[in-house]
Amino acid sequence: MKLIFCGTPQFAVPTLEALIGAGHDIPLVVTQPDRPIGREQKLHAPPVKMIAEGAGLRVVQPEKIKTNLEFEALLREIAPDAIVVVAYGRIIPKWMLDLPKFGCINLHASLLPKYRGAAPIQWAVACGERETGNTTMLLEEGLDTGPILLQRRVPIDPTQTAAELFEILSVSGAPLVVETLVGLAEGLIQPTAQNHAEAILAPLLTREDARIDFAGRTAQEIYNRWRGFQPWPGAWTTLAQKKLIVHRRTGAEFGALANPGEVRVFEECIQVACRENTWLELKEVQLEGKRRMSAEEFLRGNVLDDSAMLGG
């Protein structure tokens, strides 16, 4: 097929590489503009741009696409058979949805209709799911509401973080897109409407999502959210009105009854009571204004008695 590829971050790179390897004609790659990163705010090119240019493909980086007449004219001139969209980061306008013969094909990192939205991997892990997967779908004007083309399931290990799952889904999604294009070209795939009643939203993460709710969640639920919110926004609480970031944690078995948020120090371990008398052990923490350190090191410089509370 003659394809236009739209994508930006590392997640989209394996799919672009797979399409190139499959021999598709890709006259244009669309990605977001270079962005400043780090303290020095130096401009950095998106990973998709670097791969595309390395393969000798033409790259454009429009700031806006909905009302960009020059961009629209370029795509109409190319007249692609399909537009493949993987983590592009822009809403695809109707004129673009209607342009290609086979439509705009999106790779979404969940088993739709579950986890529609910007953060499907993070929320699947945070909600304690035991499996997720990839879906190829036809884009329409709604948010991840289009007909499903193909799906492939991927298990979630109970200790796996969202960051680890990102790479797995990125790599496993690439051949699914190639398979989808073959199926469409040969008339072997029949788009299937989603059951909208089963939809679950996966919105953009916020710093507030990372606040630990000891009273409202069990230790397992808090641990799942920590796994889902790695590397950002992480997990944090407060100690004596100072922010305390929790970098590593595990479940703990501690038999005492306690109010959620109460701290117990046990053999140089920090354990915290959660909902339903479950307990977490904090393995590595970072108090506001300080460096990150192990629980043992933290206890050498900070006294936590039986009156200590987290999140109060």
C-alpha cells in the first residue's frame, strides 16, 4: 500500500520499522515538532522523526493539522491508500479521516472498548488487570470509538510496571498493524463495532493521581497504582506536611490493627497501614528537599514513633 504514517514517541517506532520492512510505500511521515527537553531546553527530535530520516523518508512536523490548508493539500496530492496512526498525539480531523480508501488505521494499546484514551497502559496496570493487549481500529471522530479490526492479547505480570509493559506492547503491536493492512487489502477483515456499554476511560495522568490513599485503598490496590504510574507521576504521600515520594514498595504482613496511614517501624523497615488492615512496606523513599534513600538509611536520620502518620 501507499501509506502515510503518523506517530511521535518511541512507542510508534517498531510499527514504522515494520511497515518499512514489509515493503510498503511511505511517501510521508507526520510527527510532532521538535520540543525543548531538560534544563538547557535544547530541541530534541521525536524518535519517529529520527527513524524516518534515517530510512530516507520525507518528514513533516506541522504544529496544527485541522485547518492547515498546506498540509491538507499535500496529503490530497499523495492520495494514500491508508493512513496509519500510532501515538501521534493529535486529534485526526474529519477531512483526514475521509481521505484514504482504507481509512485511518490506529494501533491502540488496550483491548478496546476497555481503556479508551491517552493512558491505556498505565490505567490497565493501575487497576490490577491481569491481561491487556493491542487493538487495530478504524479511527472516527469519537475518542477511540471506531470499529475494531484485529486484537491480540498480552498478559500482565503482577509485578510488572507500566514502563515495562510499554515496550512489550510497542513491539507486539507492530506485526499486528502489518497483518491488519494485509487483511484489509485482501478483504479478509470485517470491521466490528465496539460495545460502547463496556467502555472504560483511561484519561491523561495527573500528579494528583499519584497521591497515595491509605484509607480508601488496600495495600494491593496501592501497589497496583504504583506499578501503573511508573515512571510518571509515580507515588507520593505526606509526612509532617512534607511531600514524601515512594520509589519502591512491597506488600507487608503485619498483624496489628491500626488506622490507615499509621506507621510502624519493624526491624529497620517502614510499614504503613492501609484499608482493610492491609499493610505496605516502603523500601525506598525521598522526603521533600532530600535525596532518595533506602528505608534503613531514612530511619537513621528520621525518628518515626508510633504517633507518626502518613497522608494526614
